[in-house]
Amino acid sequence: TQSRREQIEKLLSDKSITESGELKEKLASVDDGKLRSEKYFLYFMQLGKCLYTGKTISFEDLENNNIWNIDHIWPQSKIKDDSLDNKVLVDSRANADKGDDYPIKSEIRDNMRGLWTTLYQKGFMSEKKYQRLIRSTRFTDEELSGFIARQLVETRQSTKAVATLLKELFPQTEIVYVKARLASDLRQEMDMLKCRDINDLHHAKDAYLNIVVGNVYDTKFTKNPLNFINSGEKYT
């Protein structure tokens, strides 16, 4: 596999990229550990530009979340997609203004289309990310229903086997699925600390949170999918 450094170096070898010289110097000053950080990687893959404003990102302030932070193109209130195809490094104020709105405002799309297209054509951006950025239409009901299925339907064979056994043992019982990531998101949203060093009680707390989140999602969305389709908020 190609390392992130090799990937960036190969892309910056394109002589038509005017920023390549300056970016190569900055790349040489960063160790591989920092390149594993999404912020640093996106900085180079965006040619040091904010993808919502076009501003030059200050390399020295890159780690300051009050100035620059990562935004999800498709809002997390709709789908838990944490891939780099769904992430952009942007000005924190522009990120706050965007909020959970999608598609991205036409003003931003019109102003940034040139940079987005250049990044896509030069290989710095995937087609999936590019299409998400330039899209001008809202999510369809079919897409939103698909998001529900992907977030709530369990696909692991071991979990399915356990569920089958439980249904046979307790035929009147309803099996409710919940993904661990949802409980983790709740912890972060509510600033709940998790300490593994003192004792093992965090396992019980995780189990309880999974019950709470599973019940909320099952009640709000699985049994009432229109709530998910019509909502732009996080239900936690």
C-alpha cells in the first residue's frame, strides 16, 4: 500500500500546481505520525485551502479547533459516515454557519466549484467527495430510508446468530439492534468521561447507554421512519 506521504508527494509532483513548492517544504517538516492526523492529511490534499471559503489555511494554527476544524459534508444527523470522502478541513466559522444543512449553499458551491474541480481532476479528491460537494438537491425519501437501514441494521453474522437463538428462546420478545458507535457519539455529545483504570464499571455503563440509545432509535426511527426523514436534528 502507498503511505500518505508517498501519496501526497506523488500528487505534488504535478508541475502545474503552483502551491507545490511551498507545500513540499511543509510536508518535509511533518513526521509520519502527524500525517496520520486527518487535519494534516486534509491540509495537503486540499492544497492548504479551506474548501468552503477558499482561504489559505494557516499551517501554524492548524491544530486550533477555534480556527480550523473538520466538517462532515453529509450531516452526521443523517448518516454516520466518518470516511475521508465525507470530510473537509474548513474555517470554523464557515462550518458553524453551514450547520446540518445539505446541500451546501449555492453561494459556496458557485464560489468554490473551480477549486473543487481542480482537486478532483488532479487526484486530490475522490469522485464521491466531489459529487457530494457539488450536489444541489436535497436527500430523497429513498436515500433517507437507506441511511436508516445502514445505521440500524446489524450485518455481523455472530450478532445475527445470537438474535436467532434469542428469538427461539423468547418468541414473544422483540430484538432491538443498536450500533456501539451511537453510544460513543452520545458520550461525546454529553461530555461523559470514560475511565478504564479505576475499575470495570465502564462495561456496565456502556451496556446501559446502549440500551438507552437502542430504545430511542427504535422508538423514534425504526418504528417511525418518517421522523428520521423529516428531522434535521440528532435524537440522542
